[in-house]
Amino acid sequence: MALHQGTTGTEDHEPEQRRLSVNPFFGLADPVGRMTSAPPTHRLPDGPMPPPTAYQLVHDELMLDGNSRLNLATFVTTWMEGQATDLMAECRDKNMIDKDEYPRTAELERRCVAMLADLWHAPDPTAAVGCSTTGSSEACMLAGMALKRRWTNRNADRYRGGARPNLVMGVNVQVCWDKFCNFWEVEARLVPMEGDRFHLDPQAAAELCDENTIGVVAVLGSTFDGSYEPVGEVCAALDALQKRTGLDIPVHVDGASGAMVAPFLDEELVWDFRLPRVSSINTSGHKYGLVYPGVGWALWRSQEALPEELVFRVNYLGGDMPTFALNFSRPGAQVVAQYYTFLRLGRLGYRAVQQTARDVATGLAERIGALGDFRLLTRGDQLPVFAFTTAPGVTSFDVFDVSRRLREKGWLVPAYTFPANREDLSVLRIVCRNGFSADLAALLLEDLRMLLPDLRRQAHPASAEREPATPFHH
């Protein structure tokens, strides 16, 4: 069954309501002169239909999703050049795992790994190992698996004796890390938020480490507010811990977004393989890597950081192919698009694109802060992302009201509460991606200004009465 909530009726009891309505223009006349044959929605139709009809039915329903370019909740790329789209279409039938059959696609993946190793200052980029994935979630799973296997290899007797490995991270990590700990039976040791600190505290992280700690995760660009975690300070705290106790705890950098921003805009920031304690890094090619979903990357500083027994070799597709992945078959299109984007932009091009996104974010944040109704938590000067909440004196509306009203204009701006120790704080977050221009930012600000007078006239926040959200008006 599907995991999302949806319709609960059955076609058997409501045949008319559970069939698609077909415009007569879409259909072909049948022998008795009817123009349409409406297919069911929750079981396979009895027979085929013409391709244009099937296309139009699906196309029309998807119009209700709205415009992805106005979705300021997602970090995922929503615009690429036509040439990149053409390349993806040409490669969508190539299976990325079949490196013997598609050697040039495999070579482009290898080049991307080498480019990222160089970008992230691997000691020897030719010795760094890495792979493409379906996204950062899979990349994080692979990095976590490597951390756990390295720990179990060093502590085999303790592990067999019942010791439970643990992973230290901030409570603000992306949900994929909670999944990893759950799926692979690792204790999640979470550093809570405190006051105006919304991400990992280095000393608190070190204090949670012990002989069963497989690693510490530092996030370069928190999902909650767009801020960088202090990777260098985390490594320094763990260096001090090793000096006191002998514990040698590796660090994984979850650079889902920041690993494709910091190298171009914050070159002086030391967060990557320049820090000896950083053993692995992941990023999302489909976020600030500027590729359509889904592609991610996982890199290790050397062969020693990735236990060989985790790499499988198969020959039944032809050739001898090493593979380290949670899935097997997936299209090569996104990897090809990543290589195209690396080739197309280069360092200067990436710097220009990311700087533009940051300029849009910082400019928009400043103007929202100047409205007087909101308090900025971050300003978009790290990731091009910022979070804000209502100002202390605002009592007539809350962030959920603002989110709901912006949705009526077509804007998707998420409102949510922060995690442990700061559940009292509810915020709005705006993600400024490539394609969200200064002009679009000005239109968003104009719509926000227009709805504020109505919100100010409310007696109290609508969420206090559990009012349903107003639907998106197309």
C-alpha cells in the first residue's frame, strides 16, 4: 500500500466518482458513436488507450501540483538548461550499474568523483574513492555503513559481546540519519539545540563520544536554518578528546547543500579533507550541484576509509564491476547531467551562480527583516537559505498563517517547529535556488506586504482554532 494518506473509497462502491473524466477531444469514437471511455483510477484499465489520451490525462492532473519554481521549501533543483535536459533524455535508458555495457557513462562518473575529490582537497585526489548515488540520503547511508564497519573491524570482540555502536550528531540533522541509525541498529546520540544555537556544539559532541562511537556527523548547511556547523571546531574538540583519552573518532561531513556552495564562496573556510579527521563527505548533485533529481555523491579520503568488504563485485552484466550502493539499477542520466554542469560552468561559473543565489537570499532576508513583523534567525549568508519567525510583539498571526496565505498566491514557504529544546520556536524558511531570481524575490516580497494588513487585523492566529489551510489558488 502507499505510505501517504489518500482516498479511501473503492471503485466497486463508487464507480462514477472513481473514474477519470475524459474530454471528448482526447478520445476516439467507438463503434456506437461515443467519444470517450473513462478509465478507472485505482485498478488497471481493461484495455489500452491512444498515447495522446493517456498523456493528456496525466498531464492535466499534474497541473494541480502547481509551479515547482515557486516552491521555496525544496532544496532540489527546479531548472536546468535545455541542453542538459536533452542529454538526460538521451541517457535515461542507460543503466548506471552496467559499466561494461556503458563504459563512457562510467567514465563520466569517475571524472565527477575526481573533480569532487580535487574540489574538496583530498590529500591525493587520484587515491580518493567515491561513487554516485540516488541522492544524499543514500550517500549518508553508505558513509554511515563505512563508519560502522570500520568500528566493528577494530572492536570485533566488544561488538560480539553486545556493545552497541553509537553515532553523535546534532538534533538538526536530516531525517536520513535517523533512518540510518534505525535501520542499522546504531544508537543516535543527539546534541540538542540551546537558546540561539540551532546546530551542533563541538564540545557537547565530544562529551557524548565514548569507545562505542563510530563517528560524529557535522552538517555543512543545516536544513532547519541554512547555517554551517563548525566542522573545524568539531575536529579540534575530537583532537583534544583523543589526546586525553586515546579515542580516535572520525568525522563525516554531510555537505548535502554546503559542499557545493562553500568551495566557491567560502574558500577560506576549512571544513573538508584538509582536516585529517574528516574521513568522508557527501553532497547532493540535485541541490546546489544544479542537477535535476536524483543524484548524490559520497567520497572517502582514501581506500582505507572505505572497508573493502563493503564493495561487491559482479560479472553477470559482463566485465568485473565493483559496486557500493543500496540499490542496483538506476539511470545514468543524472550522472551525465552532473558532468555536463561541471564542464559547462567550471569554478567561475559555479561561483557566479552560487553568489547570485546568496545575494538574492541576503537581500530578501534584509527586506523581510525591515518589515517589522518578523525576526530573522539567519540571513542567507552561508547557505542561500534563511529562517525567520514573527517579531516578539506580534500576537494576531503566526508563521503558519503566513505560510497558508502565501500558498494562496502560489508560493510554497514552509512553516514548522524546531526540534528538541526549542520546540517553542516556529519559523518560516526560504530556500533561494538557481532560478529564483531577484525579480521573483521582489514579487514574493510584494505578496507578503499585501497580505500583512489582513493578518494584522486578526484577533488571534488562525492556527489557534485549527482552521484548515486555504487551498492553493491557480
